Amino acid sequence: MSGRAQLMWDEAVTGYDFGPEHPMDPVRLALTRSLVGALGLDREVEVVAARSAGESTLRLVHRQDYIDAVKAASLEPDAADPSYGLGTVDDPAFAGMHEVSSLIAGQSVGAAEAVWRGQALHAVNFAGGLHHAMPGAASGFCVYNDAALAVARLLELGAERVAYVDVDVHHGDGVQAAFWEDPRVLTVSLHEHPRTLFPQTGWPEETGAECAEGSAVNIALPAGTGDAGWVRAFHAVVPEVLADFRPQVLVTQHGADTHFEDPLAHLAVSLDAQRAVQVACHALAHEYAEGRWVALGGGGYAVVDVVPRSWAHLVGIAAGRPVDPETVIPEGWRQEVYARTRQLGPMRMTDGRWPVEWASWEEGYDPADRLDQAVVAARRAVFPLRGLLA
């Protein structure tokens, strides 16, 4: 197996553009790619532009009538069918939507293929992680569910156990739905509580269909959760279920919208905690999946200050050259930020909270603490189904 990491990138993915008023500004992708270059990380990875996902691949998750509706909306955006979630406020139709959505999906599927076939040990597609798209509908800024397609492709190639871990602030509902009845896939989502955030799913009691009980794990965190609680919750649940499941491949989704600056959610997580969980996911891939790791992007709407730094850290970790949090960001990149956005870019690769300190679950918990209550709820819902002590 090649030890070299792959970075999936095609400049055309920046065409995934819902318009100037939409929060999912594709400049976040362009700035991430240029920051990866400014930090020299693209010399540490193999940069690969995979083929777009064809219809047979898209059908691994999506219904044919939905694919046809996306194609039609791509040709005539004004005639998009809202019954498929297209042409809505969240998912406005735009010319070429099918083509660019298929391209992003193709990068994630290509990443999965490279890792499974041993062409790379790790592969990153930060343009991916569009985890809300359903088999028959667009949802939450997501047209095709590249994360679910990557998992489905791994199963098609012969994988018997694939773990999907999602740390976006929003519940990974589309991936959970795609594999709700499939015990070969373990979906784990760490997200803001559905009481306070879209898509209002991801309750601890959602544990998989009767034929796959315990295959869905949901850790629903109270609004306002910060670094120590977020990292504590991750470590209180994820390593134990992965140790039990023994995945052959680990697929992770790293939406940067948990950040305290993100305008669309209510957690208070720093860039440094996001980096800490990225490091943990890398370690878990090596501990439980022989190093096979597919890492995806996701949400993130602080498009200058947060997203490029968070995903550049992800690329560095996957490349085996993690970026020191105290690294000064090259001035040339900050000039590009200003030229593109008229905003001032960040100075360093840290929010000043490194190293992140958190208390291990093994040290005990406080039944009156809201964060600990969330962890207990997740463990009690799913651990007994897997034969684990809650």
C-alpha cells in the first residue's frame, strides 16, 4: 500500500455556486486550496482530479427520478422541481448544477477507490462532505451525497465494514438515512442538538433499523458547547464504538461550522479543537482500520477566517506533515484573501487555544452537567445494542 496521501482537487469544483447571497460561498474552496499551496502541503501529497461520478455510481445512493430532476434543473434552473428540494432557498438551482455536483461526488468516490485499492493510505476531498442530500431530494445545500456515495462504492468494491464519523455541527442525516438498514456501515454523528439546529434529526434514540440495530450513533450536544466539552464527547463515544465495529476503512466528515465564528450554528469550538479531532481521527484510522482513511470537508460558513485554516490542517495531518498551530500564515495568501473578498485574513494557524485540554470520560462524569448528559444519552441508547457497557 502506498504511504502517500492523495488530495482530490479539480478547480471546476468551485462552480458549486448557489449565488452571491448564499452562505455556501465557493471562495472557501479556492482559498483552502491556495492556503494548502502557500504552506507547501501540496508538495507532500499527490494532487488528483478524479472523474465525475456517472449515473451508475450516483444510483448507488440516489434514485433515477431524482438524478433526472437535477439534470433538468441544470438545463433550466427556473423550472426546477421543488418537490425534489431543488429551486428552494437552501438549494437554488443553477446552470451546470448536475455536472459540478457529479464532479464533487466523483472526487469522494475516487478517494475511496484509491484508499481501498492501496493507491493511497489517506485521501482528502475538502470539497465533499455534502451529507444532507437524500436518495430522492436535495437538502441543506447538498445536491448529491458524495459521502454516502464514497461509502457505497467501498461496499461495492468488497468492504464488509465501513465506519463513517461526522463532526459537522449539523447531523449527518443523509448518510445515516442511506445506510439505516445496513449493518455493514456504522454511522456516527457528533452535532448540535436537533432542538436548536437543522435538520432537527440526530436524536440519541436513532440507532438504526431493526435489522441493523446499533449501527447509527448520535451524540447531540447542547448549544454553546466549547472545546473541552466537544473533544470530551468525541472521545467518550467514538473510540469505543470503532474498537467494537473494527472498520476496514474510516470515512470522516469535517464540517468547520462547529466554530464559534460560524454564522449558522451555536457551538463555540475553536480551530484548535477542530485540529485536535482531526488528529484523533487520523490516529483512529491507524488503530482500527489499518490506516485507511478518507477525509471529507462539509459545512463551514466563516469562509475566510475558519474554513481554509481548518481544512489546511486536515490536509497536513493526512499528508503526514501536520501544520504547527503557531505557524504564521504566508503574506501572499493574505493578500489573495483581500483581493478576493476585501476581508483581512487570519495571521496564524491557531485561535490561541492549543493545546486543547479536556477531561477523559474514564475519570468520571457529572450527571448534572448538560454536556455529560448528552454523552450519557448517546451511550445508553446504542452501547447495549452493541454489547458494550453504557
